[in-house]
Amino acid sequence: WGVHSAHWYFSSALPRALTGSLLFAGVGTLYERRARPFVLIALAYVGLFSILPHKEVRFIFPALPFFNVAAAAGLDRLLFKVKKGRKGRAKVAGLVAAVGAVGVVGVSVAYTCVAAKASALNYPGGAAFEALHAIGRAERDLPVKVHICDLAAKSGVTRFGEEYGAWTYSKEDYLGDGELRRKGFDYLVSEEAEIPGYRRVGAIAGFAGVVVPKTLDDLRSAVMASGLPLAFQTANQVYIHHTLDKKR
């Protein structure tokens, strides 16, 4: 899990993390000599991390401020053209640059809002873990055994969410249905909707996509739900199961 190609940081992670700032960073690198060392340091950092097969966006967070310095220099250079260009082609070029800069910033803000909303819906494991403790509150002082699947572990389940000291939590991989029963797990947090020997007691939805509303009623509902003119779709992704074994 988490293994990507060598170019993934440059072709996917950085464009998504920087959005419009990436364009301004390019302008700053080309036209502001003092910004170039920052970009070179950031590129070297990302390049070194690209050698590792396991990649995550958070690994390159320390490099983002360096790109933003170059982006600020690039935006300043564009706005300087507006002030300097008082007539003719220079004035037109400056105005085009200013309008383009405002447009890019607007797109970046819009993308950030959409991405933030999608990210908030993208942690079904954490929501399932919270729901599990609510469902099992009556058993909080019993020696309950809980198994957590890989998807749940990657989408929000952490040690900080373990509420009951008497419970034992396991993230052991590659366990079949029979092994789960033999190991005596009382609760399962799983991506499987049905598991033999267990009864589903909860279902948690996660982010499944974004669609553009087709009618005014759909648009109104979308704005009321998320504050954005887009409909965020969800689907059940993580399930909570309780053992059918009456002995436990």
C-alpha cells in the first residue's frame, strides 16, 4: 500500500497540493533570481523522497513553503507589471496578467474548498471507530476483542481513539473469516458487508465522488448540505460486526 511511481510527487502530489501556486512559482522562478534557491532546495528535497517507493503527500509538506515563496515572488512580479504598464501593449499585458492572477487565485480557493469537504468525508474508519465505542458502551468494562481491517486503519483508526482500557484492539492482517472466529474477536471493523458468524450492527459511509447538480432543487439541496454548488456523494465503506457466539 502507498507505493507509487518515481514521478508521482511531481506529476500528482505537487500539482494537487500547490494548485494555482504552482503557476506563480514558475513565474517567480523565471523572473525573480532570489526565488530560485528556494525552488532548487524544494526540488532537491522532493527528488530525494521520490527515491522511496512508499509515497504520501504529507512527506513533502516541508517543501511547500519554499514553493510558496517563489509563488509570492511571481505574483508580485505580475502585479508590478500592472503598476508599471501605463499605456499601450504594456498596459494591456499588465491587465491581462492581473486578471489571470485573480482567476488563478479564485480557482485555487474553489479547489481548496472542494478538496477540504471531500477530505472531511474520507475518514470512514475513524467514524466507524467512534461508532463502535458507542455501540459497545455497555461492554466497556469487559475483556472485548476488536479486529480492525486495513481500510479502517488507513482511514482514521488510531490508538488515540481507543476509549476502553479493558478492550484489546488488533490490526493483524490476512485473517480469513474462520480465523477471525477462532481468535475470538467480539467486534470487527471491516470493509466486508457480510461476515459469517457475525451480525452487522453498523455501517459507515465515506466519500464516493462529486457531481454537478442537474436541477435547481438539487442545487439548493447541495448548497444547504455543504455550502458549495456541488453534490458530494457517499457510500457505505466500513461496517461494524458483532459476534453471534452467545458465549462471549
